[in-house]
Amino acid sequence: MDGSFDRRADSGDVSGTSVVVIDDDYAMGLSCRKILAKSGYAVEVFEDGTKGLEAVLSRRPDLVVVDLKMPGISGMDVISRVHAADPDMVMVVITGYPTIGSAVEAIKAGAFDFLPKPFTPDELRLVVTRALGQRRLLLQSHQLELERQLLKRRFMTFVSHQLKSPLVAIRQYMDVLLRLEGSEAAAGQREEWLSRSRARCDQLVRLIEDWLTLSRAEFSELGHRRDPLDLRKTLAEVVDACEPQAELRQVSLDLTLPEHGLTVGGEAGWVGVLFTNLVENAIKYNRTGGRVSVVARMDRGEVCVAVTDTGRGIPEECRSLVFEEFFRVSDHGGQAPSGTGLGLAITRKIVTELGGRIDLESEVGVGSTFTVRLPLLSPESANPAGSEPEEALA
């Protein structure tokens, strides 16, 4: 054995799930191996407590089955030492001398369950299945805790690096105004510094809104909503809303739709956020006199929407990072453009929750195309009639 074990989250597939059996009774160890191997488990058997303990500590299997009464290191010693080294290791005790006292003592030492000898193959399989279910719960709990800690760290990063900068700038503007108050330069500078402060406040509001949107998406507030949605109407509304921004930046904005409806499952507010982010980015990072085209079509049973711009393009080394939070592609001068760096992260999260995918093609100096593919809505996946929908995104 190579010592590495595949921990399967799916309880229906036990192939590669590792079990170490420690029992000085050769016949019992052999029986356990045959029963569990027949079910698909990868089983190792040790007749010596010391060797079995070494194997468990080095291999870290998914489950340990250990006899209490063994010469040398007893099963209770094995349980105590394994539990001290790895409190999440799941262990099942088997013994031919079962008592309530020994069962309680074993569980206090770190065992999960207790199986008296003799036992049937079904009884062994049942206790092993139950123990591995506990193992999965422990691993899932740790994963959730890691994700919680990651969210906390990301929030602290967000506060310290994203919110602090505009706040510091606003304070500096206010300091300048206070120093100029009463001077001849005050009247001329007041409008400029107040405008700059307002722009920074707008930046803060957008940061907070984007962060809250991403947080809601990460907690799957949109994942179970499958209202029938005609994407043609949503895209037309998005393009209309973005027209003033395009005109301001002297960018033409075109929309191409098929004659027939493109029905997807989702909530209109979230789908609108998805495509608004893409179209606004295409306008924002375009060149003066450039073009943005939005083309929707059916492609191999999916709804396909491509948003293409004629901007500066995205370097190859940055393409795998553009969907990460707070990542922004620097301009030719090495400066990061304005923006929160959350728009594409929000977009990818929404697409994923809706069961689709998003692809990027880009060429530096030519432009970029973001292509969203969403599944067609099936009747059974829509919200049942009379069910209460989730709160729509404002």
C-alpha cells in the first residue's frame, strides 16, 4: 500500500475507502477482511497492536476496527493514542468480552461504536457504514469551518484594503477643506474636493453593494429559484439600461436576439446582475469609438449569450484570474483600473448556481468575449405552482 487513501464523500461509493483492522485473532481478522473487501473497502489487517497503531498513525485510514483484548498494547491503548494524535479518527471496538463498563470506557477514550463478538457480516457492515457516515460528517464539518474562517479572512481583507483606502482619501479631502476654510482659495477648491469626496463615497457604496451581492450568492440564495425567464426580455432591459453609459464613453452597443424565446430557469434580478456586469465591463474597458455586441442564440440544447468588446484585451497570464475576487487587470501603465474587482466573481458565482458555465476568449489589442451558457428550463425544474418564491434581488 502507498499510504494515501481516497476519502469518498459519496456514501454510495466505498471504493478506495480504507479500513484498518487490528485483532490478534487471525480468523477474526481474516473474516473482517473478506466481509469488508467484498463490499469494496480497502482493508489492512494487523494481529499486533503496536504494528497496527503504527499503520494507523502513518496511513490515517478512514476507519479503524480494533479488538480490546490483545497482548502487548491493548485495544484501549490503541484507541487512546490514536485519539490523542487525531481526534477525528473514527474507531469501532470489537470484543469477545463485552460489558457496559468496557463499552463506556472505550467510548470515553475516543471510540465511536462498540460491536460484541460474535457478530454477523450484516452487523459488521452496518456498524462500519454508520461509522463512516460519522467520518463524513466530521470532514464536512471541518470543511465548513475552513470556509467560515476563509470568509472571515476575506472580509478582514475587504475591510482593511478595500474600504480603508477611500475612507482615508475622504478624510484627507476634508482636512484640506478645513485648512483652506476662510482663505481666498477655499471657494475655488471646495467644489473640487467635495466632488472628489462624493466620488469616493460612491466607490464605497458600490463596494458594499457588490460584497453583499457576492455574499448572498455564496450562500446560495439564488440556487433553488427556477422561475421561467425569457432571456430576450432580460437582455433587452440590460442593454437599454447600459445605453447611457455607452453613449457617454462613445461606445456603440448592439443586441442580437433570435425570433423565438430563450427560456431559462432563474430569478430575473440575479440574471440581470449577471449580464449587467458583463455589459458594463465591456463598455468600461473598451476604447473610445469601440463596440460592444451582445448575441444570444441556441447552441446544442443550451442558451448561449456572448458579450464581445473591442477593448484592450486580457493578457493570457491574467485570464485564469479575472474571476477571482478583487483581481483587476492593470492597464499599460501598470495601474489597476477603477472598480471593485468583484463583478466577475459575482458573475461566475451566479452562472454556476444556475447550472451553467462562463468562458473567456481574449486577444490583447483586439478585445474579449465572455460567453455564458445556461441550461434550458425543464418543466419539472421550475418552482411548483403555489410555492413561495425566495426574496427577489433588489
